[in-house]
Amino acid sequence: MSHQEKDGQEEKPLDPAMENVRRKMIKLQVVSVGVMLVMLMAVLGAIVYKVTRPSGTPAAQTASLSVPSDAPVAAVAALPTGFVVSDVALSGGQILFYGSLSGGERKALVFDIASGRIVADILVKN
């Protein structure tokens, strides 16, 4: 046992070139750990930002139409006379009426529920 203790206590000093290499390696390791910690904090910050951020829906769409609790929204879409509706689509607070006039020309009309009027009159050509 005394032989093992002697070996553990008698460490030979490194030559100056190896000591410089050892110091540089320790500095590199400290810098690497610092950079990794900074990157970890950046990732955690991005995760916290994404989690605490409000939902991706624009505020204009959600605020454009408020539905009353006691009654449904009442609106009248005044379509042109002779307009035959072939398709209807709803997006947010707007309704798209797609159809044709009696003359055969196809149109798309966009009705905004909040304002209660036609906001776009689009002529569809081939």
C-alpha cells in the first residue's frame, strides 16, 4: 500500500510546453462551456417567448365581429337583382357569394358582416 501512496503523491511536474498546452485546453473548455450556456439560455428564452405570446390570429379579425350573447347578429346582404348564387363561403367576418347575373357574367361578392355592406364586387372573366 505504501508503494501506491508514493506513486499518487509523486507526480512529476510537466515540462513548460505541455503546461502551456494544458492551460490553453482549460481556457478552451471554459469558453466552450460559457458559449453552450449562452446558447441554452437563448433556446429557453425563445421557448418562453413562444409560449407566452398571444395566439397567431390577427386582432382585426377577432375584433371585427362581436357576437351578442342574447341574440344573433342580424344583417341583410343586398345582392344585385338577377344574381343567382352558386356557392357561398365564410371567412372570419366576411361572406363570399359566388354566382352569375342573368346576362351570364360571373361575379364574386364579398359581404362584411360587421359593416353590413358589400365590400368587394369582383367580375370573373375567362
